[in-house]
Amino acid sequence: MKPRGLLILLIILVLMNGVLIFMLVKKPHQNRGQRGHKGRNFLTNQLKYTEHQKTKFIRLDHIHRTAMMGFDEQIRKHKDVLFNSFSNNTINIDSIALLIGKLEGIKEVEVFRFFKSVRKICTIEQQEKFDEIMNEALKGDRKGPPREGRVPLPPR
């Protein structure tokens, strides 16, 4: 190999090592999982939950997130079938699209039930604040954390 080729290869390796060191130090792949906590903290802080309410909320949130991940996985599988069927004329595209739509509808109902459950653990004063937060969110006047940390909103 020519000296110039070795120099280019060396520069590429140094850059790759720099990226690897950055990833090991900053750990951006681990920070992704913490985004949901911002939304959780936003609601618990805004509503000034007691420790008992926080415990109930975290339990509801865990159940909700597990259900949503299950729906997302099912939707992803149906979409994989749909988009891998370009050359397959035997697959009924309409029925797969209806299944995806039905699952999306079920997800929306789950979001509504989650927020209804969250509202139930609130005091009357907290319920009033909760209603304000939901109304502002529905109008698009979001004063909460950035998009990646927001709690899923109920359907309009």
C-alpha cells in the first residue's frame, strides 16, 4: 500500500476511535431510555403529587407503557408484512391496513384510559390543574418539556 493510502487509513481509524471514545463517555444510547421520565416528572411536578400519588402514577405509567409497546410491536409487524409484500399479489393490503388502523384506534383508547386513571388519583385541586394541562395540550399551547420528553397526549 502506498504511504498516502496508509495516511488516509490512519486518519479514518483515528476518527473512528474518537467517535467510539465519545460514545463510551457520553453514552447517548443510554440517554434515550430516560426521555419518558421527563414527561413523568413534568406531570408529577406540575400537579405536586404526594409520594403516595407518585407511586400510584409510576405504576399506572409502567402498565401504560408496557401496553403501548405491545401495540407498537403489533403495528410494526403488520407494517413489515405490508411493506414486504410489493411483489406478492396474494396479500390483501386493505385487510392489513384495517388491522393497523384498528390497533391505532385501540392505542388511542389506551391513552385516554391512562389519562383518566391519572386524573382519578388527583385531589380536586389537582384535577383542575390536570384539566388545564390537558386543555392547553389539546390546543397546542405546550408549556411542558420538549417533544421527546412529553407524555403522550389524548386524541383531539
